[in-house]
Amino acid sequence: PLRLVEGGSALPGGEVARVTQFVTYGFVHGDWMHLAMNSFWMLAFGSVAARRLGSVSFLLFSALAAAVAASFSLLLNWGQEMVLVGASGAIAGQMAIAVRLIFAHGGSLRTIMQRDVTNAPPEPLLKLFTNRSAVTFLVVWLGIDIFTASTGVLTEGRIAWEAHLGGFLTGLLAFPLFDRWSGVRNQYW
């Protein structure tokens, strides 16, 4: 939001960054711990999404998730002088894809290493919310996100929960547009 207020074009990057910021903020991190945490989560969940989507689609999807995450943050913090940095919005989108693949058809976090998700049908979106393992995972993730965002535990800066939510919703809803799976499209819903 800081870049879009009056005088924001005086920040590094100038006028061009007013548009590119919706993706490029994901390459900037607050400190080494922030980068390490995002790297860990991207390794865990982004690798599942990358195997499924392929390199180009994965990068395009990640850019979209980052842009939507930044837009969510911007809308919910309009007029505030704050800065958004980090790849966690895009990673939340990657996590949503991974959740639809990991928990599909009885899968779990324990079985992910034994299953090939590159060609497996995803868990239909509506069924995902009746899958006990998936819902438990989502509640725990959301609880940790809300707890750390509201208490500041584990971080010195503010956690942009709204960016995480925007990225995650992008992953849930935009996954079929990027997926190269040859299955029937109506199985996504």
C-alpha cells in the first residue's frame, strides 16, 4: 500500500514498480529467517505443485497467486503506510494445490512420498472440505497463521495473513486453469 499513496513513486523502482510490485515483492524478504521459513514451506508444498504443473505453469501460477495475495493485502489495508514483502502469498497458493493432491482419495501427509501426484486426479474442491485429514490440516495451518499474525510470535514483523488467504484461495480456484492433468475437468469441483 505504501507505494500507491501520494509520493509512493519516489520509492525505489519508481512508476514501473507500481505495476510490477504485485509480483516482485515476493522476491524480497525481511531477513534471513523470513527467507528460510518461506524456503522450507516452498520446498514442502511448492515441490508438489511444481511436479504437477511443470516449470512454466508453476511459475505463471506462482506469479498469479503472488499478485492476488498482494491485491488482498492491498484491499484490506488500503490507505495504510505499510510494506508487503515475501513469497508466502504465492507459497500459500502452492500449498492449496498440494492439499488438493496430497489428501485426494484417502491420501495423507504420511503417504505423499509413496504416491505419484503428477497424474493422480485431484480431490474435488467440494469434497476437500469433507475430507477429515484435509480439514484438520487446513484448520491447524489457519490457526497457526492467525496465532502468529495476532501475537507476533516467531516473527519481528507483521505476518500478512490476508496475503496468505488470497494466495490460498487462488490455489484452490485457479488450479484447474494451470493443471496439465488429462483427466475430466469436472472432477476439479
